[in-house]
Amino acid sequence: MSNKALFQIQPLLIDPCPTQPCAAPEATVNEAGGMVCGIDVGSTTCKYVLASSDGEVLAQAYERHNTKQAEKVLEFLARLESEYGLTPERDRIFFTGSGAGIIAPLVGGKVIQEVVAVAAAVEKLHPSVHFVSEIGGEDMKTIFFHGNGPSKSKQVLMQSACSGGTGTFIEKTARKLEIPPEQLSRMKYSGYTLHKISSKCGIFAEADANTLLKAGVSVEEIIASLFEAVVYQNLATLTRGNTPSPDILLLGGPNLFFIGLQEAWRHHLVRLWQERKITLPGDADPASLIRVPENALYYAAQGCIEIARREPNLVGVYQGAGQLRWWIEEGQHEEKKKLGRGGLWKDREELESFKARYGGNGHGSKNGNGHRSSPTAPSVEEAGNLGPVGVGCDFGSTTAKAVCLSPQKDLLFSCYALSKGNPIEDAKALFRQIRGAVGNGEILGLAITGYGKDLLKNILGADCPVVETIAHATAGLHFFPDADCICDVGGVDVKIMILNNGAVTDFRLNSQCSSGNGAFLQGVAERFNIPMNEMADGAFRAQAMPQLSMGCGVFLQSDIVNQQRKGWQADEILAGLCAILPLNVWIYAGGLNNLQQVGKKYILQGGTHRNLAVVKTQVDFILSKIPEAEVVVHPYSGEAGAIGAAMVALEWAEKGGRTAFRGFDAIEKLSYKTATSIDTVCHWCPVNCQRSFIDVELAEGSGREWSKVPLAKGWERVIVNNSCPKGLVEDLNEMKVIKAGIEKTKNAYPNIADMVRKEAFRRAAN
Amino acid sequence: MPIPILQTWFAKKHSAAPPIKDRSQLRVGIPKVLNIWSTHQFWVGFLKALGISPENIIFSSDTSEEQGREFGKGRGTVDCCYPVKCMSGHYGELIFGQKKKINILLSPMIHSLPSILHGHVVDTVTCTRVMAGPENIKAGFMKENDVFVENGIVYASPFVSLGDRQLVSGQLYTSLKDILNLDPDETERAVQAGYQALENFTTRARQRSREILAWCAQNQKPCILVLARPYHMDTGIGHEIEAELQAHGYPILWLQYLPGDADLMNWLFAEDMRKGRIKTPFDISDVWTSSYSSNTNEIMWGAKVAARCPWITCVIRLSSYECGMDQPTYTPTQKIVEATGTLFFKFGDLDSTKPAGSIKIRVETIVHYLAKYSGSIIGRKLSWLSADCPLPRTSRERTPTRAMADEARAAEPKQLVVLH
């Protein structure tokens, strides 16, 4: 893959079906005699083709630009001038590709839309081609040519908003799997078992690949599955009722370099032709009708030349590289200031008043609520001797938290334990701390929330399993009874709860796309070696910041590199990231374009809102949509779930509930055995997670006699190390037991839709 | 090999003897989509009356992503309405996925619908996008090659105004006469049979809903009403969200089959009629003046019933991604339902993928509120209605199914509101 690889494009000679008439109008050859240069400025590479006035290719090359598009073009131009005699005022230059817009005017060039350019080259070189797929680094395009001869028409489809189906999609996962590019290009598709990998988003594909790797799936199978996902995504989104019929041309870097991707295309297209009974010319081997020209990379640049030759000779006259050089050295930095937005604040005064209102969030009173005093943390003297308390626990995926509330719902104690993957040990660690605080004090009620609520309910003797939304809403409404919306931005997920009359009426959980979560912010901060707690200060220091693009996290990463290159500093980039976070949270992940619908009072909570810069942008964003809105930060941003659970436990106790809490001794003495074997592997999907069964001795445990790992009465089973909720069900036997239970309930409580599904389409006499 | 159907099929018979219209061997496939979900038995009754064997009437299966992938891939059209878009999978399944091939693919363009609100509203027409859906999807199978012809299938897409009884025979005769060799009289008889079959089913379903409400009244238990379009009963479109609530022990009603019995409706709407806000229980002009769209009208009416009926303590609103018909109804339905303190939860933007994680959390949330507030909601709404509730109210606790059987036996014949 070096820039020395020059391929001579030989028009028409290489096409196997020369009998088809060429539909492209013959170029009006420019009499001026100057050379014509086509430059394709793509998202990962730049390519040029230099041709004589009659279209003969004199030179061509491609190189990766490592996000320095303009610099690479300048380097190309210098080379073309010195080695091939490209001359200002005489020769002409045409640009295409995602980076063409900025660069072309600086050197006098004309911009050609990339699909138009590719189509022009294909029409010229391969008149018998009916379908082209061009996959780029950050986009994918298809071109359908319908009909033949003069009636030939083309339909162009393009997608560049999301990483699914693009080259980045493959490369990102391959990097994670530590596969060098040379190896990746040789990896195959045929003959491997394929696994389901999300074809929609590069970040989810990476997560899927990780899960597969953990489950022991070979790297070869994962890569083959990635090729499958890319072809599927292209066919699913960019065919729109057209059948890609022969001949077929695959263009662009990924199609050229990844042999496995070519194989995947051949596999799918040949099958599609069989299914749709497409007649193939002669007795041609179907696979041979899908071709990847060795100069597949240059079609867009070559297309520029074709189009240039049809244009009047005053169009696109090369003006020399001086302006471009000035822009790289000075212009873009000046423009940076012009284009970029101001910092996260208007003036010092505004920042100070913001900090005065929100600055002390956490256990202080400055949570944006101003006038409301927040409960204080327990003093050391009180701890160890608390009176009667309600206990709430929140078992999350990374930490477990617990709080004790007085009957008046004042927070008396809070603690947390980092999850060790064994919920029994996590619970023991938590309850040891609670015991230290409560001493001999009475436990009025115990409620648990988070993923552990169903697993641990019986084992701990919890009185109320509380769903996350109820826990958060209860905690939020306790401090802010008139709240309309709770926005919880955690490390990996974004939750938006919309409240109405004190009930959670709508709930948004981001699950389709990774954009907008705290982990991404943290990842970038880590890359700049900025500790999380200093991030907000850094972001506030920025006097200006780049305008980053909302949405796809994969593209955001390359956007950041691009901004860095333009000279933006770490603080400024972090400020820019904080500034787009609200857009990603509310619009991209939450799907809420109209905040007016949501309400007027907003509670921000979750770990990411400990970052004051994020709070600032959130507040500014919400106020920009609803000027009269009130935005507050939950005083116990991280513990809200546990506090809400404890409140539910207290309400339950007030209504006369008598706690079933097992007691600290019993929890400390919980004895369990762990089994991890071939019999504990999950078979619900091909990932086959290696789960562990933790069997806990409990007098009233119902046992699992039907299990492959039988469990006697007096034991309760907890399943861990599953990667999705399906894995919490042991196997088909348990599914039958569960289904039988559900069926019994469903039979007792009818659903009219069941009647419609069963009887409305019946053909026999009713 | 030419398949002996249609003109050729009948032509042979013509030449031999007087037409014996033996259609028993014709196989007719119907994509189970859109408003077929509320007109199902009309088509069964209609085709059976024309002599098509019951086993030769084939409905496609419920929508699923697999169905779309296997049979509809690449035939999709530019349409953001998933219930329309998914039709290509249904067409494909009927064309390619049948062991015994079908002869006719019947995909009616239903322009208007029979409705319980007929006569009380301006009109009962369907969504234009839904009505024209068959045309849109057909294109994907004819754009390059005529897939129907290739597979020996005749594509039949009659334009039919099922809400306008007088027009239907003529419409179906015109568009199907050549395909099925119809004469006007037998078409009229078949249409009559179709309406009868549909009415039989609808009556039974409404009776079942009444039994559920009677059980709720007897035991002072809550139930849930689903406000959605008929095709949200398709497990691939509504994603069985209501079934997850049912599994927590709540009976589920759908607005399409709410009991329209005069005694019950007059009891629920007595106050509104007394004050002159509405003329009949089926009058929705107080909340929805542009009452042209059949499903939209019924959704608004369902919201009014839910707001008043004491045992409906919770409404689940289902809506598909970017549904332009639903858009203007979101706020009114929510306001109507919540006006009496009835719980209202919306699952919007439903698409091909079931967001299982967030649905589970939302269902648990809803169940929490149902358990917490149902008792007080029932009490409050009962206090606003007169004491002469037509549903028997005792405190006996029985399982709903047993109670319903008893109730059905004991129930006197009720005056059903006539649809047409």
C-alpha cells in the first residue's frame, strides 16, 4: 500500500463486454492541450490522477493523510509541479471527496460531487456495469445503472451519517482485536462460522466483537462476521428496491484491500441472483461478474478528469499552491477562531454566577436549587449508633451502593462497594459497612434496586424490589416535588425519565447508539491525560472551542483528531465535547426534539453531572429551549437510586410492613458454592457465554431439580457472568417452568389481542 | 408451465359446459398487514362464499425481522412507516415461502372502514399512506421483473370502501371479476357473507371485553386499555408490549373491541349527554371535530371511554415511528385520559427492533403505579357515576375466566349498538 503503486488506467480495453454501447457522451476534448488533474480528498486518504489533455494517464498515487487533508494535497501539488510539470494558469484541476470543499477554491479547482465523479469514470470505463458499490472510510455509496444505450439512467444512493457499513466500521474493530492492516487485508470470509454483529453502529460492533472474543470465538470468525455485517448493511440500506445485477464493480479502499469483503459481496450477490432468477450473460462464472479493478481507488479522481474534459477550458484552471500554503500555515488558525464558538461562558460574571448557583454540587447546598437546604452527611459520632433506619441498596453493573435513611427520610449514612462480579460477596461487603453504621439500630425495611434486585431479593430478605425508574423518581421528587424530568447520564447509559402527576410516564434509555454517554467524555480526557476531576476546570479555561459534530461517536473521534490538527488544544476540545453532550443526550440518544413537551423543571443526576462543565452546557441548552425552565442538580447525584429505594422501603414500613430482612449475621454467614462448567454455558444464542452459578443455602430455597446442575431444596441459585438478560434464565427447562407460570397468569387475565391473533384469521367455521 | 388459473382456468370450463365455478382449488394469499387486522373475517367470509376452500385462504405470518430479512430484503421502498415497509416481507413470504404455491395474492387497498362510530363522525376513511401501501410495495416486486408473473401469481389489489356498504359489491366486482370470474349477484352475496362474518367476530370480541369489565366490576380489579391502531396487535409491530403487562396479572382491552352496549355506554356518558356536550355516547365532536379518519376517531373515542370507565385504570398508547396520523392525537388523548387521573403511558416510535431493555424497565414502572394507584382511581371514577351500574358488582373473588363463564351464562341478551 505504498504511494509508488501506480496503475495505468486503460480505458475500455479491460472491459469484457465491449459489445455494449457506451452511454456516456463522448468528451469534448479540450483543445487547449493543458494537463488535467483529478484529486480525491477522502476521509482517510488522498488520491490524484494526472492526465494529458486527451485523457491519457500520466501519473497517479494515493496516500493516507492521517487527518491532514490540506497538507497532503499541498504535498501532492508540490510533487506534481516538480516531477510532472503541473503548471499554474495552464493546467486544470478538479477536486472531489469529503475534503474538497475547503481546498479546491484555494487553488482554483472545481468541486465535483464524489458519486457523480465515480459514475462518470464507470460509465466511461465499464459501460456494461449495472451496479457499483463504493465503500469509503466514513461513507458508502451505491450507483445503479438502469437500461442500456442512450436510455441509460442512473440512481445514486449514499450514506455518510453513521459508521455502519463503512471502512471505519471494520478497521475500528480490527484495531481493537490487534490485527495489523496487512493481515486484515488477507483475512477471508468463506468457510467461517458467522456470528451476529450489530451492523448499525461501529461502537456496538466493537462491543459485540469483544463479547465474541471473550466467549472464545476465533478472530478469523469475528472478522468474517464483520465483512458479513458490512455487506448486509450496504444491501439493506442502499438498494431501495433495486437488484444489483451484473456486471458489478466494487470500488473504494475497503472493497479493494479486504479480500474477505470481496468474498462476502460475491457470496451475497450470487445468492441474490439465484433467488431472483437473474439471467447471467453466457455461461459466465457468476463470481467473475463481480470485479474489483486493481485501480479501484482512483475512480473518483479519474471521474474528475472525465468531467473536466467535457467542461469549457476556463473552468478549474490551476492557480498555484500559494493560497493553500498560506491557509495551512495561517489561514486555518484564523478561521479556527472565526468558526469556533466562544467558550462555555459569555463573560466572567456569568461564569461566576453559574458557579455560585451550581458550584458546590455534591453534598453541598449549591445544587442549583438555591433556597432548599440539603440533608447533611452523618457525623462520625452518630455513625455506629443510628436509630431505626430504612435501608436502600442499588446494585449497579460496576458498583453497589447503600444508604440508611431516618424515618423522617434524612440521609444518615451512605457507602459503596466496587463490584467484584459475585453479587453475594458484593452484598456482604455492603452490609458489613451498614452494620458498622447502624450497630444495634432497628432496620425498618430493606429495598433494593438496580440489576441485582431480582437476584438478591430473596437472599437478603428484601421487602421491596424497586425498578430503577421508581427509585430515581422517588428520590428526585422528594427533593424537588415539582420536577418534570430526570436526566441521568451515567458512564455507559443515558436515561431520561419524564414525570407527570408524580408518575414516570415516559422513559428513554439509549440502547441503539453509543453517542452521548459519559464513558466517551472520559475516554477523551484520558487520551489527553486529564484527570476527570480537573476536566471541568480545563473546559472552563477555554476561551474558544471547536464546533464538533453531533451524533455518531465513531466519527466524533476522527472529528476530534481533525480539530486537534487545526490547532485546538486539549482544554478547548474538552469544552467542545461538553458543549455537544446535551445535543447527544437529548436529541440523538433521547430522541426528544421538543423539550417544551417535557416540562419546565429538570433534575440532572448520574456520575457525568459531577462535571460542572457538563452541568453548565446542560443548563444552557435547556434554557435555550425553554427560557423559563429551572434546572437543578440532584444533591446526591450518584446515590439517588439507593436513596429512592430506601424511601420506598420506609413508605412500605409506614403502611405496616414488617421487614423480612435476614439480619447482618445471616448475611455474613451466607454460605454458597460456585459452579462454572460446561453445564453452566448459556445456549440461548451462538455467543455461548460461560456463566457461573452461585448456589446459596437458604432454608426456604425451592431448589432446581430439573436443572443440568441439580439443586436440592433449601438452596437458591444466582446466575452471573451472563452478557445479556436472556442468560439469567438457566436453560430450556427453566424457560418451560417460567413460561408455564406466565401462561397460567395469562389464561387467568385475558388479552383481547390474543383472541384476535388466535381467532380473527381462522378460516374454518366459527 | 402455465398454471391453469384465472381466465385460462375458467375458459376451459366455459368451452365444455355451463360455468361451474369451482374455485375450491384456487389458493389465495392475503398479507396480514395494516387494516387487514380489523377486516380479517370480511375477507375470509367473502372468499369462502365464493367457493374458495378455507384451507386455501392463506394469511402471511406475523411480522418479524427474520421475515423481512428472508423475503423482503432489497425490495423495500422509501417509506418511514414501518407497518407499510414491512409488507414487502409479507408479500415475499406469500410468493416464495409457501410449500403449496398460491394462485392469487390479494392485497386490498382499503379506503374506508366499518366502525362503531359510523354515523356519529364525519367519515371513517383510512390513512392514505396505509391505503396506498399495496401500490408502494408492489413496485418493489415489479420494478425490474414481474415477480408475480414469474411465479404464476395474479396480483389483485381491489380498491374498496368497506365503510360504505353500498359501494363495496360494485368495487369488488369491478376489480375482481376477471380474476375470479365473478358475476354481480354472487359478488353481492359474498360481500354480505363477508360483513356477516366480520360482524360475528366483532360481536364476540366486544362481548369478551364486556365479560372482562364485568369481572373487574365484581372484584373491583383494574384492567388496562390499549389505544393503538389495529395492526399493533401484530406481534412484530406492537412487540407484545401489552402482553408483558398481562403477565403481571392485568386483563387487557383494546379500543377496537370495547363493548358498545347501550346500557354500559349510556351509564358512562350520561352526565356528558345531560349537559349537552355530546348527543350520543359515540359522539366525539366535543374532543375531535375533524373526525374523518376511522382509526383516529376510534382512538379518540377509546380515550374518552377510558377516562370514564372506572376499572380501566391505565391506558397504554402504542404508536409507530413517525406516524403522521398519530402525531396530532398524542396530546389530546393523553389530556383526555389523565383528566380523570387515569394512568397514561405511551410507547412511541415503535420500529422493527423491539427495545427489550427499556420496555422491561417501563413495564415494571407501570406495574408499580398500577398497584399503587388503581384502587383509588376505581373509587374516584365510580364516585362520579350514577349508582345504577349495569355491570353486576359483588365482592366475590373469583378467577376472571371462571367469573366470565358464569357471567356469560347469567347475562341477559344485551342490545348491541348496530354498526350500519
